[in-house]
Amino acid sequence: MSGISVALAILLQTSAAPTPAAASTGNDGLICRRIEVTGYVARREKVCKTKLEWRNADENGNSRARAIVDFSTGRPTGQ
């Protein structure tokens, strides 16, 4: 595999989208999601974070994906 495809594969595994059925616990304002565990077919872990932490994690994953695409195309997004 080339370096870009390896980086993209790692990115997709580490920032896999959580299942849409996110349940709020209500205690500390935490939102818990079941996240697929890389390397397992049917294993999922329960991860609880605040709404702000989930938003930051999503934005971080999106910016990483944009950086990989920009690097692979050789020009910044939007040009």
C-alpha cells in the first residue's frame, strides 16, 4: 500500500462514525455512543463524552480527512 492509502485507512478506522443511536445519560450532560472497535467484526465499546467533546472529535476527524485529500490532490480545498 502507498503511504497515502495507509494514512487514509488509519484515519477511517480511528474516526469511524458512531452509530446514530446516541443516548444521553442526563447525569453529567454526557452523551454515550457505541463505537465499533477496530480489528473486531462485532465488538463495540461504550464511549461517553460531553456534547462539546463529541463536536470537537468530529471536527478533528473531518479536518484530518480534508488534509489527506488536499495532500493527495496537491492543492488546497476550494481552488
